[in-house]
Amino acid sequence: MPDFRGRMRLIGLLMAPLKSTRSAYGPHMRVRSGDYTNLAALFGFYGTELRNLILELPSDGVFVDIGANAGIYSLIAADHLTRGRVLSFKPNPRVFADLLANLELNDADNVVALNAAVGSPGGILNLAASATHSGAGHLTRMSVPGMTTRPVACLGLHQLPFLAELLRESEVLCKIDVEGAERGVLKAFAEAGVLGEVNRFYIEICAHHLDRFGSSPKDIYADLEAQGFRAAGGLRTSYSYDELFERHA
């Protein structure tokens, strides 16, 4: 369908009668016709690069999906990693329920899903959630107009004693898309002593979102370069983009 004003509204109306359907990337997913993020995942409007990176993992690899939403990338990884594992995090209870339903729809029994955020420090934090754009949900210290705020659990990765052993099993790709809290996730990896076990980080970079937490794109690049990672693209001026960081051999 060509791009035009109101395209997503029309797509949502056409999809509304469906309870679930096969996404453009293959896995079956619940349909949330009023949620832009859900429809974008179903139609493959974004994410081809990450899909390809997942498919480059060996069959016994590990994919860590932090900010998994309803699980399109976790599902792609679950199908590909026939001898591997997927670890998925999503703090929003409603979207997490969709994630679990989608795992069941696809018989994805190699996925460990946790209804929690990841960060440092851990604890009980507030999540601003949108009914029409679940991908825009973010941790916050204050109420956000037009969004529902609810308490959620945030885990420090040192609280998961199985994590180090899991990450040492094979090649590891970690996706981080947490609407500005990316640096806190990286700090949680470092505090748990497992940052060096990750081969590749695929991270959403958005200066506006990072500013919510007092950080910047430069901080992300500096943190990872100091830990032996090289950026594939380099610092850019785009409003929002995805960056691949690879650990030096």
C-alpha cells in the first residue's frame, strides 16, 4: 500500500476483524488494530536490518531482546535459534500478555520472557504507556499527558544468576530499544560483569529520548568504545536511528 495521510488508520480498520495473523516476517501475532507498533511489526515497516542480524547468528546462538514489545524479533530469533535461547524483557503488563500469547501461537518454547524493565539501579519504577503506540512507552519520573502511568519492575542484571552462563554458551546479539534508558541498560550489563560476553549490541539512538535520562548519543558511543566495541555507522545527526556495535576480536 502506498504511503498517504491516514494510511495507518485505514490499515487498522481493515485489520480490526482479525484476532491474529501472520506477520510480514513470518511469525503469527495477535492483532492490535489501534496500535501503530503492532501494525508496523505485522507489515514489516521497519526492522529488516535487525532481522538479518538475527539470521546471521549460529543455530545455538543467544538473542537478548530488551524492549521486546509484542515480540516480533524474539519470534524471528526463536524460529532461527533451533539449539539456542532467546531472553525477552517487556515491563508493560498488557503488551507482555501479547508477547506471551504470540510465543504460544508460534510454539516458541526456547524463549524466556520476563515482565520487567532492565536498568541500573533496579527497583520499582514508573512506566508511561500509550494505548495507540505501545513502542513509545518509557520509564518516567512524572505523569505524561495522553499516557497512562503505572508502576513496573526494573531488574538489575546481577539479579539473574543464570545470565552469565547463558551468555557464555555461544554468540550473543542484544537488541536495546527502551526509549531513552539505553545507557542504564548498558550499565546493568557492566555491573553484572557480562557486558563483555555480548558480541553485538543493536541499539536505538535518539537524542530526544536519551535526554529524558540526562544522557546523549555521545555517551552511548563513548561507553561502548571504552569497553572494546566498534560502531558500524558512527555518530549521526538523524533524529532517531539504529546503531550496531560490535566487540573487537
